[in-house]
Amino acid sequence: MNPLLRTAALLALAGGLLTGPSAAAAPEVPHDGAQFAHLDHPRPVRAVERREAVEFFWYGCPHSYQLEQPLEQWADRHHGDVTLRRVPAVWSGGPDERAQLAHARLYYTLEKLGEVDRLQLAAFRAVRDQGEDLAGEEQAADWARRQGLDARAFRAAYRSPEVDRATRGASDLLVRYEVKEVPTVMVRGGRFRTSPSRAGGVERMPEVLDDLIARS
């Protein structure tokens, strides 16, 4: 499935959580392992395949940046078992909401153009190491041009209805999947997830993910 179509499916499920029968159900309580959270009765995650590892991240987060290369290497080691997919984090009403929305739009634009694998780390470096402000179309388009992307195609994707819907719905996904910090990585259809505070640091997350994949 096209990545943006899968995001749309995730958003549809998020909308169902807020308005459908599941909204009236008692909230699920994670049963914590030492290094991960386990939901005995996870909400339906039909849009999240059991063979996917889904990372929630933010380009402005130092821990997300720290995890990027180790997570890519981890996914390469498990390429026969796991497909890595990313979801940009937006906390509605938070102090960084504007930047997070802009970075989500940048990410979904790269996803629409099929450039995430090539440029994900470059986007982190631009924000974290080089201090670039990618929180607007002009800045993002100039950065994309310098990465070898066609400026017209980038702007068209940036303004597209698909990217707009995905960006506007990003904050719902954090509520839907009860994400409290970034980076958070979910595996086994959303049943297990880990994060720096649970794993004992970013550097421990690949090891914990190895264990969770073995469990599944």
C-alpha cells in the first residue's frame, strides 16, 4: 500500500476512536515489562501490519536523531522480518506544535515523493546540526532543492491534499496509539512498544526491539 494511503487508514482508525463505539470503552492500561509496554487488548490496528515496526519521531528531537542511524541499521538486520515505517509526532497544544506540524508536512512530502529513505537523516542533520528552519514552505523547498529534488514537484507535493490531510491528522495518531514520548517504536501490530525511558536509553532500544521481534 502507498505510504500516504496507509497513513490515511491510520487516521480513519483514529477518527473511529474518537467518535465510534470504542470511545465509550474503558481505557486500556499497559502492562509494563521492564523495557517495554504491552497492551493485552490493544485497540484495532488493522492499518498497522504485524510485520511493521512503526517509529514516532520529530526532526527537532535530539533522541529521535540519536536513534535514526541505529534504527536504520536494526531494520536492515531484520529486513526479512520487519518493514520500518515512520510517523511524525505532533502534540496538539504543545509549545512545539507549530514546528512539529511543519516538520510533519515536510516528512509527508518526502514520503509522497518516495525520498524518505534517502533524505530522512539529512533532514535530521539540517534541523539538529545545521540549525536550519524548515518550518515553512520557502525554507523547506530551498532545502529540498539543495538535496537534488525538483522544486516544482516538491512544492506540488507539499501543497497536495494527501499531505495536508496527513499533516492535520498527525496529532490524532499520538492519541490513538497512546504515545507519550519520542522516539517511540511499536511492533507486532501495535501490541508492544518501547521508548528511551522504558529501554534505559536510546542506545538500548535496538536490543529491546530485537527481543520484542523474537517474542512475535
